[in-house]
Amino acid sequence: MPAATRVPQRTCVGCRTTGGKRDFVRVVKAPDGSVQIDLDGKANGRGAYVCSKDSCWEDALTKDRLARALRTTISPEVRADLKRGSEQLELETAMVEN
């Protein structure tokens, strides 16, 4: 009997739900201190995961949950960039589903 394939589990910092790694968007704090969305999920640095839902991004950014998970402070400019990036990902996902 073949061994079962293990699916990596992650937790959303916005709503605290768990699921497969591919169900979430990874945000990474790179070694140089920059914070960005990691589309491949393989960038070096400390990572945190957020659902693709807008409400999760809102909670993660406004309640400092993302900053706490990444162990850093996030400037208002970077917050705005992350919010725009999440909205772009949501639009791309909606286009692919249709």
C-alpha cells in the first residue's frame, strides 16, 4: 500500500482558519527587511499566510496581525501596496474561475 501524500497545513493570520498551503497567499519579510507578496511561496525570509478573501486581508493589515506574524512593523505605504496586490490577486482569481 503506497504512503499517503502529506499536504502542508497553514493558518490564515486574518481569520485563523487552517487549510492546504496552496489555499493561501504567502506574504514574506525578506532578509533585507522588505515585505511583499510571495506568489511562488518559495522566497527566502519569514512568511505568513492569508486567505484570498478581502475581509481576511483587511483584518491582517488593520489589526497588525500580519506585522506580528512577520515580527516587523509595516509602514502605511507597504500596507497600501499589499492591499493593492491582494485586490489584484482577487481579480485574477475571479477571471480564471469564469
